[in-house]
Amino acid sequence: MSLREYLHEKAEESRHNETIAYLIIITGTIFLTGGTLITVTTTQNPSWLLFIPYQITSHPYSLLGLSYTLIAIVLLCLGIALATKYALERAWYMEELHKAQSQEEERIRHGRRKL
């Protein structure tokens, strides 16, 4: 396997991982929406922490809404961090692939001049 093929495969893998990170962000958004809706609809006067409603009562929906909201925050932070990591990684692989391509073109040009 040549260096170009290896870099191309790694860039594809990073693109795939970045797509999965975006899906994690979407899942976190869905959980945040669900947790917020559960909390707002089951309680009359929820307490607010920044933009996150919460109300701790003995009702099980209270715990469900809070757990959805907390899971959502973790998924959103994880997804954003992973998406950033894989985007930077893919950019690095693409830059190295471009360098390898230009070096190969340079070798081909020098080979034709010698003939």
C-alpha cells in the first residue's frame, strides 16, 4: 500500500467518524428537546438553570426529564468535541495527501525529462 492510498483511507475514516460525531450531536439535540418537553409538561412551575428546566419531585417523569436533559448535555459536548477532532484530523490527512501527490507529480516530471 502506497502512502497516497494510506492517507486516502485515513481521510475517509476521519470523514466517517466526523459523520458519526454529527449524529451524536443530533441525538443529543433530540434528547434535550425530549427532556425539556417532559419537564415543562409535567410540572407547572419548573426551576431553571440557565436554559434548562428542572423540577425534582416524587413523580417519575421528573427524574426522566432531568436524566434526558443531562444525557443530552453530555452527548452534545461529546459530539462537538469529536466532530472538531475528526475535522482537524481529516484536514491534516488531506494536506499530507496533497503533499504526497505533488511529490509524485514532481518525480514523474523529472522522469520524463531524463528520457
